[in-house]
Amino acid sequence: MPRMKLKKSAIIRDLTDAREAAAYLNTVLEDGDKDLFLLALKDIALAHSGVTALAKKTKLSRPSLYRMLSGNGNPELSSLEKLLAAFGLRISIHSIEAKKRAS
């Protein structure tokens, strides 16, 4: 197996842990790239048995999940909340000033 695939599968496996998934998403969010964030959500979905299982758990349709998790998806807040809840996560807002002081 190529080295890159091996690394990617190890990363995906780690994303079943909510703390690891949260750290992964927060790191991606720091870059401010929405498309990359959606692809990171897709990685976490793969770690959680894929889109079909996720559709059952979130009560969202498979086609809408596939659209949402594509690089150019545009999920509604309620759909994003359902998806994150399925991963054991939730949205949290933090002050930019607090981040600047910590740096």
C-alpha cells in the first residue's frame, strides 16, 4: 500500500474519537477555507462508517449529505448541527480577541 494511503487511513481511523475530530476541524477552520472544512467533515464521516450510516443517524438524505460534504457544499446550520452531533461534536463560538491574547 502506498505510504500516502497508509497515512490517510490512519488519520481517518483516529477521527472516530470526538476529541481528535474536534482538533482536526479546528485546525482546518484556522485556515478559513470553507471547502477544506467540508472535506474534513467528509473525512470524519468516512471514519464513522460512511454516508449511508450517517444518513440514518442524522435523518438527512444521502444525496444531501453527499452535496453537503463535497468541496463546494453549502450546508444549512441545522444540517451542520445534526452532522456534528452524530460525531459527538457541537458548534462553539470564541472571541477573536481571546485568541489574539493567547498568541
